[in-house]
Amino acid sequence: MGDNKMTNGMATSRRNFIKGAGITLAGATALSIMGCASGNSSSASSSSQKWDGEYDVIVVGAGIAGVTAAITVADEGNGASCLLIEKDVAPNGNSPFCAGWQMYFEEEEGPLNYLNHLIGNCTPQDVIKAYVNETMHNLEWVLALGAQEEWMNIYRPEPGDTNEYAEYPDSDTVGYLLFKTEGDQPHHLHEFLMSEMQKRDSIDYKTSTPLEEVIRDNETGEVIGIVANGKRYHAKGGVIMCTGGFESDQGMLKEYTGVNGWPYAGKANTGDGHRACMKIGADFWHMHGGATYWMSLRNIENTKFVSTLYSFTSKQHGITVGVNGRRYYQDFDACSNFKKYALPGTDITRNVGYRHGITQFGGGMAHLPMPDKAWFIFDQAGLDAGACPKETSADPVGDGWAVSGETIEELAGKIEVPVDELAKTVAQWNEFCERGEDLAFYRPADTMTPVAQGPFYAMLCVPALLNTDGGPVRSADGSILDPDGNPIPGLYSAGEFGSIWGELYQGGGNVGECGAFGRISARSALSRLA
């Protein structure tokens, strides 16, 4: 896509989104959408509004993107005031729960080439370039705030090193910073940024302040403020939306990804910002994108995940079957082991391994639509080897993590899958293991473990995700665009809210854009004060 217009597929998603937001567009123009916010909040000019507070810049959402934007306003705004609001009593989106790897670069050409292979077909070139150029400053910006190098593991780009898509050129030009989890220093990037934000008197930080509306002036078309927790706040320079994804809105997940997903992270990302921006005429992109999905292990009651975040890494000890008793995909969900199976110079159309929920499918890399549930099947040898992590339970059946049967047929009855199908699937799998080759889905030979020694076990699997990436279309300066590709004046975004990552996703990239577009959008909003 060479400009900011949506493809036909994206336009369909936009129509579905409007339907899901409950907005009727029959005969409506883009201008009439601007005035449809509840309470008629966008129908008057700023001079006639009654405000509960006035600020130079308002930032919505206190994750890594929002806190980065607020700090930038404070440090580069020449006395500019900033309101930073958070929906929950404390940040409860993805930032506090993610691993905290922040992507950074040391030069432009290589990273730009690598990212173009990953996302170049779905994000305009100038937006990717803006991301690359500002991500080059992520490490130095954190250090300039006062972080010490000894607080972090800094993974500098090294020639010959590999990243998730090592098959693509210049994957070795990507670096990362990661706060250490020991010692007296901050243990996470978000923790560090929150401590720095709270030192700045020009930032008014309000928690338990959920966004309700974005206010757009009906005369000028400018965004002039927000309604949050029943109060109206005026933004002189602009509003920066950092409200994350819609991981915890099951309706939106099903509508745009086709899956009933279960998020690992916080529960506050329910698409509030998406609905607010839709009401004032924003365009949308990448609604299918994100770190989605893999079939991760849950307890039998489906109330909690196995203890570790990447609980799919025990899948080498068995197979995954659907409710029909059949294997249905390459079921070694080995996101953490990509370096073993993605090597420079190899053919990506034949390589396997999950890469943040994206896997090889028919020769391409794709987000797979996963079923609501499946079963991880293994035997006693698999259990002894760690199919259910020992730190989770020494007695997985007694503790509600698994069910068991002395035979495959008995197990099939307990999990309510067809007995004949499960027996046939297990027999075929054991033949593959004896042969040393998975002729159905081409799992790596060193992940193939027979399911042959009773008793046999089953653990529930559900579609898990880290985050979504879809949201309002973002320009190179952080502006949110309307369906004609025009900026909505005074409205900006950063982070996963309308992320640049719409197709393939590289780990650390979302946290990278939290830093990059947090600063870019803050500077754009500040420029409107001049």
C-alpha cells in the first residue's frame, strides 16, 4: 500500500467496525459523523464549551506509550502542561505485563529493509521510516532520562545474529534494551518511566478516569478535548490516544480476528479508544493484526493459564487435537525457540515454529484462526518430562490441570472427543515418530515425542494472545487519519493503538513504537501550540 488509503479488505473491516460500534451511516457524510458523539459533545466551538480543566496536551492511557508521550510534553514543551489519564486504578493494559523488550536500531538502512519485508505491504513507507528513525533514539532517550546501563541488558545489533524472521535480510540490525529483574533499580521499562513521569510537576496524572468521548469542534474540525469519568477537559495542542488494543473485548476479537481469544495481559484494554475515535470519523487499519494466536494451556475449568507466560513451550511432549480428535495444525507452538528453526539463508516457506502467534501456513506466514478449545495429549513419559510444568503442579490431575485415562479410548471419553478419531490420530502420530518425520504438518523431528505409554493425559488448550494491533490509521507524524487520508487536526496516537505492525510481527516492536511514536506524537501536538 503506497498511501494511506485502505485496501478493499480493510474497508470491509471498517464497515464491520462501524456496525459493531452501533453507528448508523445510511446517508451520512464524514462531517455528520463528527457530531454524533453522545451528549452532542462535538457540536460547539471551544469558546462556548464549559471545561473542568484545561491543558496544553492530553494523553489517554498510562502504558509505555502514554507515559513516554507525557514525559516528552513535559521535557520538550517549554512549560507545557499535560493531563495523563488512566482508566483503571493503575495501568492495566499490556505494558506492565509484557516482558519489556524495547526494540532499537543503530542505523537506518538495514532496519528499514528488514521491516519492509515484514510490514511493507500494509503500512506506508513514510510511516515505517518515521518509526525506524525515531526508534534509533530509544536507548539514548532512556539513558538520558537517568537509566543506567548496568540496570539493563542491552542487546546491540550484531552481524550474523538472528531475529524472529532470520530468513529475511538485515534481521541482524535489530537491537533491544531490557531492564534486569534483580537489584534495587527499576525492574521494568514501564516501572522506570512511571517513576520519571511522577517527578514532573507539569504532568497531572489521574487514575480511575476512563475515557468516554473525544470532543471534535464541529466548526473547525479540530479535536479540542475529551470527556473522561464524567468531566470535560480541554486540550489546546491535541489529544494523544495511547489506549492499547481490544484484547479484553470478546466481541471485537471475534469480529476482527475470527477467534474467541484469551489475553495474557491486563483486562483494561476493551476498545474504548477505538469506539471514541470511530465516533468522530477516524479510519481504521490492521484490525486483524497482533501477537495472536497460539493454543496455550489452561486449567480444566478454564479459569487460569499454566504458570509461565509462554506455557506452550511444553508442546514437544505430545500433540494437540481439536474437539474432533484430529490434529489440525503444526502443533509445536515454539515461539521461544524460533532461533533454532529460523536460520539465515533458509526457505521461510518451509520453516516452522510459532513467531508471536504467526506460523507458516501453505508456504506463507499467517495468523491462524484457532478453535475455541483443543486438547494437549501426552502420556506418562511426557508428563515425567514436563508436559505439565512441575512448578505448576506435582499432581496435575488432582489439582485440576489435566484429566487422565488408562487407555486412549478412556481418555477420549473423558474429554468428549470421538474415540475412533483420537485412537487413529495417536496411532498415526506414533508411526510418524517411529519414522522420524511428521508427514501431516512437518513438525521438527527433534520435537516429536510418541504418545504410547499409559496412563494418558489431556490438558485444555485455548487461543491465547498477547495483544492486538489494530486501530485508527496513523501517519508519519502520529496523526490519526480520516477515511480520505486526511489528518484529524489535534488527534494523535502511539503504541499498539493503531500500530504500524499489521502483517508479520517482530517481538519488541510494539514496545519500540511505544517509545518512537510516544515522542513523535507528543512533538506534533506541541507544535500546534506555537
